[in-house]
Amino acid sequence: MVRLEELAQWGQQLMDRLGWHEGDSKRVTWTPTPRLLRYYTTLGILDRAAHFQGRTAFYTGKHLLQVLAIKHLQLAGHRLEDIQQLMLGKNEENLAQMLGLTLPLPQPEVPSHSAAPLARRADFWEELPERALPAPTLPKAPRRQLLSLEPLNGMQLLVDCDRLPEGFPLEEFLQKMSALVREHEGGSQP
């Protein structure tokens, strides 16, 4: 996973590698900047961050494909309103196919501040760092390690690994949770 600034740099690197150059339009900002990517998020063209650690947002390969698709469609002369409709419900494979790219995408050449490499959405749950909560105020209470996940905006899942029953299949549980979130994002709600 990468931060917003790294996502913008990575998008520019891949656009340069693909030989995409700014068109004649004076109204299109060609370089993906963090500010522009935030704007795309408010329009609903770019998905919200995959994970938050404190106030830091992290993005995945799907976000990069969305950035590339937006710029590719702008280069073809499409307006943002049209792009929003064209990208609705597209997953990583659909976006890569639209762009004529093969997955997995090359890793960024920008220095990453995050320890984990950029993950495809299926690997999202395996890549999350653990976050420690402050120690309880009770005397001599042990410091607990909680795994904090934010699969959707407004939803936070806290897992206290120390209190899980012995043999609990945590990885399987997180994979099922990930599949449920992907199903929800794809629009196939029960």
C-alpha cells in the first residue's frame, strides 16, 4: 500500500512509461497531484482510501488503475461526468483490460514510507499493520495489541488477538470479511 503522494507519483511514472502525454486541452490537469486525486475522490471517480492508520490514508493497486483510467479517458476527450459513468463498478481486472495493461502492475520507483508493498485488493487484509492502543490506566495491566481494520468508510473492526479462542482461524475470517466487502463494493448486496 502507498500514501496519497506516492500514488500520485506512481501514476505519473506509469503514464510516462506508457508514453501518455498531455493533450491539447487547457482544461485538463494532466499530472496526478494529491489535491487532484482528493477531488476525484469527492466526485466518486476514485475510490476512498483502502486503509487508514491514524490520519494517514493508504491506497492500493486498484486506486492506481483508477487514476490511469481517468487520465486515459480524459486523453480520449471524455468529460469527468462521462468518466464517472464509464468507471462505475469496474474492478481491477476490468480497469486493466480497459487500459490494455497486464496485472500485476510494476512496483513504484518512488521511495515508499509504508513497509508493505502495494497489494492487490485480494491481499488487502494480509497487509495491514497492527496498531497498539494506549495501555489501560489500571496498575500493572498488560499492554494489549489490537488489530484495527477499516474495510469501509465508517466501519472499524478491532480484533484483540490475545482474547481469541485458541485455534481461531483469523486469516480465514479476514479473507471472508474481505470477500464480503468486495461483494458490497461491487454492488451485489443481499
